[in-house]
Amino acid sequence: MVAVAAACGVPIYPVALQARPAWRAGSWDKTQIPLPFARVICCYGEPLHVPKKTDEAAREEALRELERRLNALAERVESQLRGS
């Protein structure tokens, strides 16, 4: 994803979504299908800009930053669902 964003010159917008109650697939991406009357929370993060001309090390760093942002958003969504 980082390489594609760099090649196209577009930012990556991190998004986290959780629903409760929801049916969760056993697949690698843990697809969620909200059940009726579920509470759904979606959080958007700041865009991550990856310059077009980056080397492999810079792309790896951008990937780590994207992972950090996604994890922070996931924690935020979980916290909101718990009511904290």
C-alpha cells in the first residue's frame, strides 16, 4: 500500500472500524458484519503522505508509521465501544 501511494503521489488515510455486536469471519482480515441494532464506531486518522521519490528504507519507515497509526485508531475505537 505504501509503495502504491508513493508511486501515485496520494496520501494514505488510516481508518478503524468496530461494531458490537457483530458476526466475525474467521478469515485473515476478521471481516465484521454488524448485527441488527449494533453500535458501530468509525475513526479516521491524519493522512500519511509518502513522497514519490523514496527509497526502500523510507517506505519501510512509512509502513511502520502507518501500522502505528492504525493500532492507535484501533485502540481508540475499542475504548469508545467500552465507554471509557
